[in-house]
Amino acid sequence: MRVAVTGASGHVGANLCRQLVAAGHQVHALVYRDVRALTGLPVKLHPGNVLEPDSLQRLCSDKIDVLFHTAAHISIRGDPDGLVERVNLEGTRNVIAACLANQVGRLVHFSSIDALQNEPHEQPLDENRALLSGSKSAYAKSKADAERAILKAVTEGLDAIILSPTSILGPFDFKPSLAGTMLLDMFRGHLPILVQGGFDWIDVRDVAIAAIKAATDGRSGERYLLSGKWASLSDVSRLAAAQAQIHFGATAMPKSLAWLGLPLVSAYCKVRGKAPLYTAESLRLVTESHRDIRHEKASRELGLTPRPLRKTVQDTHDWFQESGFLK
């Protein structure tokens, strides 16, 4: 197939491009500034981004069979400059327009589990869960609105599929991602205090495999949840410490204490000129995350087989070490 990838130099994009190349596909990659993740790969680079419609038109003009839309702006600090909404919603609308104008065969859109209603917690979360109608998270709202734009376009003739991964970990995380930065701190023993809570974790390579399968076997207009297994931050930190062969000494802070300390943490980090250890958005995410996110549909139709979290942590540690992030 002749395929195109937005956000190709990001964490998901880098893994997706590698697996697409390995499968023998011709890959056209939309890249913005940092191209380290694609160095040495036989892909055609297209400078631009999803907020530049002309660059998307050029990307899609060469008889593209499938476009994988992975580009997104992730934030746990709101949307002070409007970039979250512009990239995630307006950018998606630009991608839709480019696909329709150039008769792209299929769009595989990467959304997020955060776009779905989290409650009720006592019921399994699957593809039937409704999209958020409002949210205190700018990122979650932007992803929900982007899904609505995709679903509307499907009714107008676009062949599109929505993938909703949970929290992603794994190798080839060049920037690195927020989750990758957390793992690096765990490998270095730099997170002595953790918040009680956790996430459902999925390996980035399993996400990429499912996405490629979705390009041919997924059903247009359908959403597929790509989940793995829920684990607490303490569980992940223990795995990281064991892999890095360091002492695990992290303390899990109760949710109530974390909220009380939020203003102090924010003020301290602002004075020191550092990114905050946690924010109101990240605190809600980690303490209110759903613990029973189902992926039976993706397993049945896309062959999703999540690998063990221990293996993901091990491989990510080895990649960070080999790539010079851990010294």
C-alpha cells in the first residue's frame, strides 16, 4: 500500500512507520522540525504540519491508499495558547478535507480513551461508551470534538476508522513523551513520591500493529479501544526499578494529600522554572482512571494481543539505554 502518516516523528508515528516499512508499504511521512525518529528509514519526508492545509494537500496528492492521523498536541496544563484545540480539532478537520479532496482510500484516526465518558466506573468501559459532552481537560475535550468531526465526515462519504488507545509506553520514544519522561525518571530513581492511582497501559508496538490491521480489516465508522492492563504508578515504578537494578523506595501519596499539596508544588516549580510534577488535570486522570477498559472488539477484528507490561518496561529501558538517554 501507499500510506501517509501525520505526526510521523512522534512516539506512535515512529513505531508505526517502522512497522509499515517492515511490512513493505510505501510510507509518506508528514514531519515538523524534529525528524530524529525517522533517521535511516526509507520513507518520503513531507515538511509541514496539520495546521498547514497546503502541506496536507501535498501529502495526500500522490494516490494515498491509507492515511494514519497520529498527530496531536497533548497537554496536562490546559490550553493557555489555544494550541491543543487548534492541533487536535482544527488539524483533524484539515486532515479530513485533504482526504476528501484527494480521494484517499481510508483514514485511520488516532483518538484517545480520554475522549470517552469515564463514568460509571462500576461498568466496563467499551466502544459503546458515549463521547464526553464537557470536560475540565482541554485535551480530552479536543479529542472528543475531533471524533465528532470524523463521524460527521463518515456520514458524508469518508471511509474512516477511529482508534482509542489508553496510556502508551514503549521504545522509539525520541522526544520523549510524557509517559516516557515518567519512565525515565523511574529508571533513574528520581520519583521518590508517587500519587495513589494508575492507568491502563498499552505497548506502542501493539497499537501500531492494530492500526495497520485496521487499515484493511477495520469497519468504516467504527471505534476500536486499544487497551492493555491497568496498573498503579507504584506497580510501574517497581517494574522500572527492577529493570534498572535500583532500590525501589517510592512512597504512594494519598489523593487528598496530593490535592492539598498542589498549590505548593505549582508555586515551587514556577519559581524554579521547571515543569510541574503534577497538575490538576494529571491528578484527575491518574486518580479517576477507569480500571476495566475492554479491548475484545479490537482483539477480535484487529488481532490486538497486548504484551505484558513487564516486557514493555524492559524493552523501553533497553531502548532508552541504547539510545543514550540513560547514562
